[in-house]
Amino acid sequence: MDRHDPIAVFDSGVGGISVLRELCRLMPRENFHYFGDSANAPYGIKTTQQVQELTLAAARKLFDQGAKCLVVACNTATAAAIELLRAAYPDRIIVGIEPALKLAADRHPHGTIGIMATDVTLREAKLSQLMQRFSRDCTLIRLPSPGIVELVESGRADSPEAVALMEQELSPYRTELDALVLGCTHYPFVKNAIRAVVGDRVELLDGGEGTAKETLRRLKDADLLNDQPTGSLVMENSSGMQEKLDLCHQLLEHT
Ligand code: DGL
């Protein structure tokens, strides 16, 4: 393993591109290998054991291909499998994204915070632990958000269907929310649809930037930052479909 090896970024599909975007911004000299497991997405409705098996298989593949570090750009995989991953690869740098609850509670200490995430993330113990640790005087509302992952995976993040779905899921809470934690890496891509429903007053927060900063910190500590002038990007998707790779490139430019 050396500093020129790639940083592997893994998600159940195209959602982790929202994290890759932050990683590329922060570390433009790094070589990235993005692997989306769209053939098996969505992970968020599977059993914990299924998510663990898929995540371990992806990590094995990426480390075997020479990754110097692994970013789990999937809240669902982190919630279900991060401890297993760390036990399987104790000497490797592994960073897992988590819902940005701490950030939300710091910014809205007495506010009402909605947490949008997949079924797996909402039911795993990791989220309850985060909620207990950081909620203090906030009111936290768990918001299951079915259907968004499928919309983003099929390239319909900015569609009228996305606005209709967000209307259905979020309009009951519109007046009481101060912030919304986007606890799934697919969700930042439907920000426009979310905004159309909740307006500009509600702050939208996700863990992408924090995950990128943590990755930088860990690589720096290990003296593994790339010293070449420019970085590179390899995109891979388990679906084997060119359209998925095209979608990944499009989402990388999404604002
Ligand atoms: N992008 C993943 C996350 O952050 C989950 C999507 C899925 O259900 O596959 O949780």
C-alpha cells in the first residue's frame, strides 16, 4: 500500500457520488476508485445480514484491487457493517458516513430536526446511539423516506415525481421542522424537490463534507496523502450498465 494507491469509495449505488464530490473537492490530487453496487440496490430495505455480506464483499474486492483506504459512502452500510469491517481489516483506514446529527444539534440546539434515512439506518442501534449522544434539547423525528433511492438510481432526481414524493413524505412536518438531516447519500440529489416542499427556512444537512474531512485527516495522520500534481477517477458499477456510469458522471456535476 502506498500514497499513490486509490481511495476506494463505496455505496449501494449512485448515491455515494454525493460524498465523492466532496472528497474530490477537498483532495483533488488523490486517485479515486468509485464502486456503486447498483445491481444489489436498494440496500435500505434488506436484512442487516444481507447488507453486512454485500458490504464485506465490496470491501474485500476494493482492498484486493489495491485501495489504500475505504470510504463507506453509504449510511446504510455504515449502520449495519462498520464494526464488522473494522474487525476484518484492523490495519486499514476505513471511514464510514453517518447522519449529520451532531451538526444539526449544534446548529439547532432547541430545534426540531427530521432525520430522513433508509429503514435499515433508522432501525439499527447506531442511530439510537447518535440520537442519545447529540439530541440534548432537540426534538428528533425519524422520517422513513421510501422511493427516493429508486428515483435517483433511475436518473429522476429532478423530476415532478420527486417533488410529488417529497410532498407526500414531508408536507405534514413542513411547519415544525428547523432542520432536515439527509441520512442517506442518495438524498442530497433530491434537494431541489425537498426545497420545493419545505422552502428555504429549513436547513438541509448531510454528512458528505464531514466524511471527506475525516478521510483527509486520517490519510494525513498515516502520511498517505498523494503528492502527485493531479488525481484521477475510475468509476465502476456492479450493474455493468453504461447508463449507470453515465449517470454517476452526471451526478458528480449535479448542484
Ligand atoms: N445510499 C445509501 C445510504 O446512504 C442507501 C441506499 C439504498 O437503500 O441502497 O444509506
